[in-house]
Amino acid sequence: MAGKTTKHELKSNTVPAMVTVGPVALLLLFLVVAPLIFVAVMSFCETDEFYNVVYSFTAENYAKLVSPEYIKIYAQSLLIAFITTVLCVLIGYPFAYIIARTKSKKKQLLYMLVIIPFWTNSLIRIYGWRTFLGSSGWLNKLLVFLNITPEPLDLLYKTGTTVLGMVYCFIPFMVLPLYTAIEKLDTSLLEASGDLGAKPLNTLIEVILPLTSGGIFSGCIMVFIPCLGYFFVSNILGGGNTDMIGNLIERQFKSANNWPLGAALSIILIIVTLILVKIYQKLGGDMDSLGV
């Protein structure tokens, strides 16, 4: 009868879909789902006296995560991530607005300035900052040469230096979603605001910021979450004085050789990520802007 799908038609539609989607699904299952399951299982394991993983169920790893020493590092990580995110918004928003509102060929040049850092590995760029800020680096040589300081300044291995490195690494991740949101902004609304007598500051606060709030929150998520796990920035520029959650995880898997505890920390970081993404989704954010 018309309107009914025969088994043959259903099979003929299913086979091409499986051929197309099947390999990708298997690849995601092998490279994403399976490792996550392995990490989740390991987080409930323990180690013996020789630091070998023993596959016996225990919740001790999660109990260790609430120790005062770890809580201090959590607070420090959240503070550094928060400061980094705020600075990225303050620096990135004007730059993204200028790019979005530029009509000349300079727009492509400004956009390329945001993309170019992705052409070089971030680890190499952070080592460049350490060389630049070192006691024998270009900055200190310039300060001494201009008689601004009598001797080289101690700029490395401080919280401020770590924040500087984080902002440098993540500023493109803030500018790109802000640029997308600002470019979609209806200019007629800005003109109407001006015609009604609103000052530029009032237009910014009451019109532009609310309409681009999705891009702001998207950029904050894309900066805040990975900032917690960028352990090499605090290692290189902070010298171990500004440990973050990523440093804890790296240390457990390497020097401490305590994989179950490192897995538990990783699971907590994943949960925090999922919660923040869910909050973003509840607030009406576009998941495509996060790459989800």
C-alpha cells in the first residue's frame, strides 16, 4: 500500500547510511569513547607498593581530591582562569569590534593577525616569552639600556607571568567568537539608538553587549575551560610556583606515577567542562560556536 515503507526500501536506505556514518562512528568510538571509559575505570583503581595499577574498586582517589593541599590548587587554578578570561574579554572585545566594523581590505589583515598564532605551536611561543622576559632577555636589556632599571628585573616564575602567558595563548579563542557575534549585529539598531539620543556608552551597555552576550559567553567558555589544563604555561613561565589542575594531572601521570589519582583528577575536570557547557546551552548558546 502507498505510504508504507517496505523492508526492501528500508534496507536500501539503511545500508548507504551505515556505510557513510559507520567508519566515523567506529573511529569516534575507538579514539574518544574507549579512552574515556578507560580513564573512568582507572580512576576507581589503586596502586601497589611498586606503583603498579591494581584493578580493584576503590573510591579513595576521589576522597584524596578534597585534601586542603589540592583545594588550594583548585582555588588558584580557578582564580588564574578567571583573571585570564576577564583580561581576554577586555582585550579581545575592542579588537573583535574593530575587525567586524572594518570595511576596507585591512579587515583581512586584522583577521590574519588573530589566525597567525595558530601556525606555530603554543609551546614554542611560550618558550619565546620565557626568553624575552628572562634576566638576559630583550626586555631587561632594553630597560637597562634606557636606564629605566639599574639591573635586570626578576619577571619570571610569578603568577602575573603565568597569567600573561595564558592571555597570550587564549586571546584568539576569545576574539573569534566575539568577531562572529559582532559581525551579525544589526547596524540599524545602533543607528536607532543614536537617533533616540543614547550616548555611545549607553548604546554599548544597553544594545551592543546584550546582543553579543552569546559570543562573550562562548569565548569565556573557550578560554576558561582549557586554561585549567594548560600545565606547560605555568611550568615554563610560573616555574612551578603557580600550579594548576593541569599540573596536578601531569604530575600524577609522570613523576608521581599514580595513574588512578591522575585519572580521577581528569574525570573531575571533564565533569566541570560538561557542567559549564550545559550552562551555556541552557542560556541559549549556540553549540556550533563551541565546536560541539
